[in-house]
Amino acid sequence: MDDGLDDGMDDGMDGAMDQGDLELEERLRAAAERLDPVPAGLFEEAMLAYALRSLDAELAELTFDSWEELSATRVRGGGRARLLSFAAGEVVVELEVTGRRLVGRVSGGRPAEIVVQRRDGGTPVRADELGRFATGELAPGPLRLRVSPDCGGPVVTTWILI
């Protein structure tokens, strides 16, 4: 029962849309808009809901990066540690990146739960009663810290590359 329709269907499925496909898509969009329009304000509400997905943590601003201060050192290597400072409200996170190891301090000498977040998961670390913490050797790539002080709300740093 081969009527040649399958061959025509296969030709149109190669990923490229011709002018006829684009016109059909526009007509279908116009019909959907007319017959079943998106409720007023729904798009804005959806965008706000997406933006609030990590509202439980305040974004810490990068306030100091030694690589910005000593850009020539970064180019030449030099084996120097990278120093970073992040601030959000009363919470300041100071970080030293040496190779693939992090050593840091949370301001105010507060204990805190810290998670080194990667795209594929996280590694928990605990800051002691003086706010100090350290990680073992980490895999190279982007990471950020989620710092949850024992008193106060959580803070998330921007992504950095190690």
C-alpha cells in the first residue's frame, strides 16, 4: 500500500524548512492565537516564576578578583593563588583558589554549611566556628558556592572557573 506519501514525508523531515513550511507554521500560529489565545499576563507570570526558581538564596556580588588586579600574572602563570571576595548583605565570602583546591572564610566567624555546586552535583563542606573552610582537590571546570550560615539566609556566589 505504498502510495508515494512516505517518500514525500521523509524529504520534508530533513530539518530544513522551505517557504511553504514557514507559511503553514505562521497560519497555524495565527489560528491558535485567534481560537485559543494565551491569557493576558501569562507570559510575564511564567517569566517571573522562572526567575524565582532560586529565590531562596541571595546572589553574592563579586567584589574583588586578584586576576583582574594582576592580569599579567594570569597570562604568565606564576603559580600564584587567585583571591576572590563575594558579598551579599552582611555575608562576605573570601576565597583562595590554589590549583584545584579552595580555602575560604565566611565573614563574622560564623559556622556555615557550604556546598560547592557543579553542573553535575555538589560537594558539601562545613565552615568551622571561625568561618574557615577548605576543600580537597576538585575537578577542573565551573563551580559556585552556596553558603548557608547557621544564622541568616543562604547566599550563592557567581560561577567561577578553576
